[in-house]
Amino acid sequence: MVATGDAAPPYVHEALLQVDGVSLEYRTPERVVRATHRVSFDVHAADRFVLLGPSGCGKSTLLKAVAGFIPPVEGEIRLDGRRVSQPGPDRIVVFQEFDQLPPWKTVKQNVMFPLLASRTLGRKEAAERALHYLDKVGLSKFADVHPHQLSGGMKQRVAIARALAMQPRVLLMDEPFAALDALTRRRMQQELLELWDEVRFTLLFVTHSIEEALVVGNRVALLSPHPGRMRAELNSHGYSLDSLGGADFQATARRIHDMLFEEEQGTP
């Protein structure tokens, strides 16, 4: 089911995260650029909400705004009904870069670090929680090695474990698998879904891949570029990696492609 425009499906319960009419801007040496224009959407507890769109649609900028790094010039972002005005441990970001892990720390120390830096837990409790989440991502045997000894996919699993160990209200992922090869990327998508099925965290996920959006998300927001605007919202509950290649999956992917690029194709 696709809802076009700014309208979103009605929900009985109040949303965990509310993005309400948010416009974002950034400055270049030449001018001020509007990244998004009056974007609105809601994310509910345990949603896997995906922001999908081409380059220039402001999806990564929106993620940074939800994280509290960029203030809106218009509109408001609310988490648990409170306005987001700065970064906080209730929103943790996983980026696509492999160098987000300090190389001088072991895998366990990397997962423990934000727990200790934020004074969330003492050292003993932080170590226990770190091992708990490393076990969930299948890396408990690598707790005492350093990041340079890990593959790219394993580094991303450490980053996910570190983020989930903080038990954030919303896990923010900015194209986390984009730098991986195709086979590793598909395995990471599957592992993320298995982890979500076990932990049921709330996810806000950014991608430019239509297939990844349909597999990872249960709700997908389509953003058009220059500046980013809400194009439509799609319910994608029925898809998984097993759906790839299926006629229904391919038809939905084609429909999304046409919606995202119809202006470039000259469609009225």
C-alpha cells in the first residue's frame, strides 16, 4: 500500500519519533542550500523505518538532524514528545565507514567505550553488556582482538553491537552496508533482520538502494531531491531476502523507481 504526498497512515498510539514539517539547510562557500523542505513522518516503537531516495534528497541530513547534530530551520523533531535539540544517548548512529572504531581499543573495549564515557554503567556491568551484544552479533570469540584484524562486515557488526549496547530509543543507520561487497551486504541485511527479530529495537535506516529498502524496512519513505520532499510512504511488511527476484517484489521496486524518477523522465 502506498500513501502519496504528506499524508501518513493513521495510528492508534502516539509515535515514538515525530518529524514535523522539518526543513534543513547547510552552507557551502557559495550559498546556503536547502537540503529538505517541510518533511514530516512518524516512527513508532519497533518500526524499521527507511528513508529512501537518490543523491541530493537530504536523507542523510535528516538522519543527522534526528541525531541532534543539525537544527531545523523550520519545523520540529520530537522524541518521546520532547523536542530534539542536541545529540544524546537515546539516539545512536552507525555510519558506513569502517574506521568508526578506535583502532587502539579491542573489540570489547570499543563496545564498552560509550557505556563508560556516558557513565551509563560501571566497568564490570559495561563489560558484561558488551559481551552480551557481541554474542548477539556473533562476535563474542573476537572480543579481545583489534579492529584491524576484522573484515569490513565484522567491523560493522561491532559498530551495531556498540550502538545496541547503549539501548537507544532509536538506532540510526546511515547507509551502513554501502561500502561492503554484494554478498557481505546481503548477509549483513539478513543478520540485521534476525537481530531485530530478537531485540525489537526501533530503526531509522538510510539507503539509496530500492531493494535494500524493501528488505530492511517495514515502512519506507520515498524522498524526491533538490530539496528533499516526502514523495510517498510504502508499507513493505511482506518482503524479505527470499522475495528478491519474485514478480511482486520486482513490480513494487519498479513502481518505486518510477515514483522517484518520474519528473526526470518527464512523466506528468
